[in-house]
Amino acid sequence: MAKLLSNFRNTFVLSLILAGVMIYAFGRIAPGGFDNGFWQAVFRWVHVVAGILWIGLLYYFNFVQIRVMPNIPAELKPAVGKHIAPEALFWFRWSALVTVLAGLTVAFLRGHVYLHEVLSFGLAGGMVEGDQQYTLMGIGIWLAIIMFLNVWGIIWPNQKRALGIVPADDETKAKAARIAMLASRTNMLLSLPMLTAMAMYQTLFN
């Protein structure tokens, strides 16, 4: 067992296989079998797993790396910039993409009425009584989309300059690092309202 757990890839693959077995078992006992509702559940699972990785790394950057970096001795900082940060940013940006795509897929599978309502903040149906739930869920979805665009449009391009992945002079690197930090802090700011919309909606209205 220790040999298995010592290998990250093997541990993750086994966990994925076990999860797949459980997903299949749920499909076997679900009232509708492997119907539309089952696939909603599958993509919601993907959405949650990817979201945990995305927001977990966002919090790692803001709670740990950004705060601690100024206190790390200069001779040790290259280890973070050349090895840890690029790896973390790889999982960070791709988990953001998977989170958003899986979430939109869940909304699509729930029907075009639901998708239109949440993306329009409940205005697609003329904002009748009771549509406030779509307004709040729509806020959460659009906050997630803004955060995703922030990752790919601002954080990642500037981090490539700051980390030297893309050639840049020292002044450009410093400016890029600050822009990336502020964008990351913006995502941290938006994360709790976004997560509140997701959690409260699924608990109260789903």
C-alpha cells in the first residue's frame, strides 16, 4: 500500500477508477437509470472536482505563496518560480476551464429554459415572481465566468512574463507580477460570493 501511495499518478488513477465504479453503481440504482438526470450528476461531479482543484489552488496562491514569497531568502526564490509556480499554474488554469465547461454543461442538460434564465439573471422569462432564484444563481455563474476569463486573459499571460516563461526584462517582470497578483486577489474577492450562490441555490432550490 505504501508503494502505491508513494506514486502520485497511480494513487490518482486508482481514486478515479473507484469513483467511476461508484458513479456506475449510482446509475444502476437511479430512478431513471442512465438518463439525462444521471448525466447531470456526472457533469456536476466533474464540476465539483475541478472546482475544488481550481479554488484550492487560488487559495494556495493567496493564502500561502503570495504572502510568504517576500520572506523567502533571495537564493531560494528561483526554486518556487521555476518549479512550483509553473506546475501549480498548469493545474490552476486547466481546472478553471474544466470547472466552467462542466458547469455550463450541467446547466445545458437541465434544459434551455433553465440555461436562459440563469444566464439572463431571470430576465429571459420577464422576471416573474419567483425568478429571483435565477438572478442569484446567474450572479454566481457570471462571477465564475469572470474569474475564468481572469485566469486565462490576465493571470496566466502575466505570470508567463513574471516567471520568465516568456522573455521579459526585469521591469516588465515586476509589472507583470503585480498585475497577476491583483487579478488573483480579484478572483479571491469574487470566490466567496460565487461559492455562496452555488451552494445556497443547490440547497434551497434544486
